[in-house]
Amino acid sequence: MSPGWIDASLFRDFQAEGTDAHRLCTIEDGWVERFGPDILISFKRVLTRERLIQELKEWARGIPFTFERIFARFVPRKNEQREPPRLICGNPAENLQTIAAERRLKFGIDFGVGFSVGLFPDQRENRSFVRQIAPKRLLNCFAYTCSFSVSAAHVGAVTLNIDLSKKSLARGRENFALNSLPTMDHRFIADDVMAVLPRLAGKGEKFDAIILDPPTFSRSPGGNTFHVEDDFEKLLIDSLELAERNSHILISTNCSTLREQALEVMARYGLKKARRAATWRRSSPLPDFPAGTGASSIWLTLR
């Protein structure tokens, strides 16, 4: 077996903790992830896809692990060229949805709605940290399918979820339901985060946990754009207006040009502009993600 695949002991550890959404393999031009009973292969070259399919079958025999379907998606250079994964192995008559678990919380996965399937495994430890700090009020910016909010609600938090996509927020509500969490005390706002934050500040709203995990690029229906390299500092400054003392703020991105050191520089600038002080820590490393892969993240703890 080629290097890059997780070993049997780590696979058993995931099983024991109730996690079946995680990375299985990472190589230079692709990676393999598990979502419940299904597999997703992400590749930058066709030869990489074929190699990973063959290695997956060899690896699964040695674990042992039985999967139901294999999906694959091409990773283009430009985000606007991204397409949903394609089924390459398994029953084509079945729907393209499944359920994956992370430390016994359940999340809906849909391979048919877009490039992203509903859960980012590289945020697993950050979601776990949310459960650890048990916030009372969590603000989830760019909430997508609300996985951070489900983690917070599981430990008693009230959440506010903001995302441009009504469909993503609807899937977020479904994730609440999957975990028997009522949504009556939670808010879901389909709007531009950068427009909503000043309105919340004007109302005097405060939160003791804030999630900032924006896409690299987005465009609102009104034509406003968000570029993570240009706009992350303003996002942080506006968010600091809503942060309680001793609150926790996650700053995270998948943008390859913004690693942890760059995030720390932006954090220092944002804190200075907002006249706030904080300590920070980098997120715990993930055993299934090699160093330098996955999202870059730091947690701020305000004083």
C-alpha cells in the first residue's frame, strides 16, 4: 500500500468515538474521504483518480471496511468551475444522500447538490472545541449547513446562523432535526454576512462564541462580493463589535495563501483596530490530515 492512507488503529479509533466522517488518504494530487457508508474521491488529475480507486480497494481489504458507493469530483483551479461529485461505483438507482456521524452527532450528506457535500471533516476538532467550551449564544457566520451550530446546540447554546443560501440553511435545520434538536430558539438568516453584522451591532446583540469560516469567494444577489484575502480583516473587526468579554472567536479558512501565521497577523490588526485584547491558540492537529492540509484555524479568546 502506498503511503498516505490512515492505519487500522486510527480507523478503529474513529469507529469507537462514533465518527464516520473523516479523511482516509491524502496524496499530492488528491484525497479520499469517508462519509458514513460512502466514499468521496477528490482529484486534480484523472490518473490520480484511478490510482486512488485501486488503492482504496486494497486498503479496505486490510482494515476490513465495506463501503457502499464511490463518488468522485474533479478539483479545478477556479472555484466557479466546480461541479458536484459523480457516482462511479455503486447502485445508481439510489438517491445521492446519506447520513454521516461525528462524535455521535449526525449530519446530512448530499452528493448531488454541489461541489461541497454538507460537512467539512477538517473542521472536526473546531466543532469539538465548541462542544467543550459550551457557549450560551453562538453566532455562525457563513453557516452553510450549520454543523457548528448543531455542535453548540447539543451542549445547550442558542444560535444565530447567517448564510446567503436558503437551501443551505434549510439543510441546517434538517441537521438539527437529525439530532432531535428543536429549532424554535435558533435563528436562520439568509442574507449577506457583511450586511447583517452591523445590524446586529446596532441592536446591541452579543455572543460568547463566533464562527468565522468564510468561503474564499462569494457574491451576494445584490452584487456585493467577499474575497477572503481582502475582506477577512473587516469581517473580524465587525464581529468583535458583537463579542462578549471572554468570548471565543474561530478564525478559519481553506484559502491556500492564508496559513496560520497570516491569520495571526490579521487577528493582531483586527484586535488593534477594535481596541480589544485576546489570547489565541492554533487548532489541534488532525490525525487524518497531514501537516499543511485542510483548513488553517486559530481561536481567539477575548479578555
